[in-house]
Amino acid sequence: MRRGRAWTAGVGVVLACLGLAGLTGALTPAFGGLSRDLEAIASPEADGPPARVTLGPGGRDVRLWGDLNDGTAERLRRLLDANPGVTRLHLTSDGGLVDEGAAIGELVAGRGLSTYVPDYCVSACTLAFVRGRERIIMSDSRLGFHAPYEPGAFGAMIAVDPREERGLYLAAGLDPAFIDQALGTPSRDIWIPDPARLRAAGVVTRVVDPGELPDSTLDDDDSLSGARAAALRAVDLLAAFGARRPGVLDGIAAHYQDSYRQGRSESDGLELLRSEAAGALRGAFAGADDATVAGLGRLVLDAMAASGSEEACRAIGWDGDLVAAAEALPEGNGTSRMRALLDKALTGPSLPAPSMRPPTGALACADLRGRLAGLLDRGDPARLREGLLGRSGRRLEASALPGEP
């Protein structure tokens, strides 16, 4: 956390650092190295991008994403004044100005808001988080602490007396020993305690799963391009559609954007993305040549064998979850195989995604594997296609199911 208005590391630097924190509670280098933007370093007026402060659906949540620069607390105050029904503040920030973090904390405490970190809250951001009536994280959320500093020339960090920050943490009820370790962490490092330590120290009051609270994945950018990027992060196989059939990717992204704007949970959003991606894959393979579909059959057979559970096997072999099939094979082998087959399939015609069989009456994994192996051995392209990709638009007789005579 810094005092004054000057250079600080951007979100990308801190995210890279947090990604390297493989062990919770570890010290990780945060602001190492000089910025390549020497003009920005030398400028006493330089700051990171301003925080994005938006109202969530239903008027109960405010989402804050980005640096705590001058005026962030005032923008939040105006939004809260205009929306008295807000009860919770989502925080995703790599920090910023101590005064802004403290001022946001005063707003949170004064209005009795809960605070929630869906991803990361580092440095001065924690001064706002700890003032929440309820302080909520997910099990993989990251709270990062270090000593305050004043920025010097060319990225230098000048140590300052942490008395002010200590007082703010104590006023929030944090354990003094925890505060000592947090403020004893050098300014160029970040201490990321695990959830158990955070709860024991009074920093966190509740740990939730991704299905409990509204999704915050698009808090930084809820445009179609932001939703498209989120879809690609969730299911990287969709990149093939971006190159060959961008309309398919955009349609999936638009549905995810709607889910976010409706306030559905992160689990709901991820399930939607995976389901629609699996449907898009089935549609692509429906227009593929017989050799490509046979290659898909061999991949699915391997994936069912490697799936590790009856439920996972049936999702692949009965429900047609080709995303799960790609993920079931170890060391990325399934994803690379599926991508190679998908690239071939996308050179064929574009067809609607076939509907799969109803969930009732799903066969056991061993039966599914045996029937698919039989179809591959017999070399019957029509029945193999039906067995892998589900029912087409026309009515099919029961004899078209895998393995039936």
C-alpha cells in the first residue's frame, strides 16, 4: 500500500505474483524490477487505471474493480447514496492509496455493508475489506498484505512508519500478532495467508463456494468482448470457433453476459459456458466427415476409460459432454487431440447441435464403453455418429441407439 500519488505496480504484476504463490502463507516477490515505462516511473502524477465502480443486478451489490486512486471512495459514496438498498461490496483490487482504502473502509463500516473478495484484494484494498460487517471470501480468494511505503524516484519504495495502518487494522478487530506479520512484510513482497489463518485472526468471517453469491468474473469488463474473453478462459477449445465460426463464440459469450447481468452465481455461469461449449462441439462434429467422427469416437472411448468415476463416464458417453472428454485424458493429451479433430470438423458445414438423450435410463460405464467399441469395430458411420452426438432433428427409431441391431 502506498501513500501519496505516484507510481505503483499494475494489476498484471500483482496477478503474476499471486499466481506464483503456490503455497498459501508464502512470501512472494511483488513489485520486483523497474517498469519499462520510464516516463511513467518518473512522473509524480502517474497512477494505475481508475477503479471501476458499478451497481450489480437488483441493487444489492456494488462491484469495485481496479486501483484505489484519488476519488475512488467519493465515486463509491455517490453510488451508495443513490442506491440505499446496497448491502454488499465486491472488492477486486491490487491496492493503491492508503487514504482511499481507509475512506472506503469508513463507508463500508458506516453503512453496515458486507465485503466480499471473489478473487484478490491486495495491499490498501485490505483496509476496506476488514471493515465489512461480514467479511467473505472463496476458498481460493487471495488477500495480500505488506508494509506501507512512499514512492520515490524511478520506482523506489521508501519505508514509512506503519502506525496509521496498524491502527486501522486494530480498529477492525484483527489479531495483533497477525497485524505484526502483515506490516512486517517488506513492501516489495506480499504475504498471502491461507483461509484458516485469516479466519483465526478475525480477518474473514465466512468462506463461500462459487454457487452462493453473484458472479464477479466480469466486474472489470461486462461488454461482449469481456464475456468472450471469459468464455475462452473457461473453455479454451472455444478458441477454434473464434477463428472459424466467430458467431458461435459470440452467441455463447452473449448468454454468459446475460447470466452475469442477471446476478447468477459463478458456478451457474461456468456450467452455462461448459454446457454451451459442449453443444457447440457436437454441432461442429455433426458436419464432420466420417474419418473425423471416427477419431472422435476413439478419443471418447479413451476418455471414458480414464474418467475415474461412473458419473464422469456417463457424462461423456451418454450426455455427450465433449469438453469433459477432452479434460479426462492426462497431461493435456485430450485437449490437444480434441483441438486437432475440431479444426478438421470446422472445415465442414455448420449444423445445429444435436440434442442428446434424456438423463433417465443412462447406461453403466462398462456398457457404454462396450457399445462404443463395438460401433468403432463395425465401422458403421451413421450409428457411430448417432451414438456420439445424439439425436438429430429428425425422429430416430430406438434401433439407432449405440450397439442396437
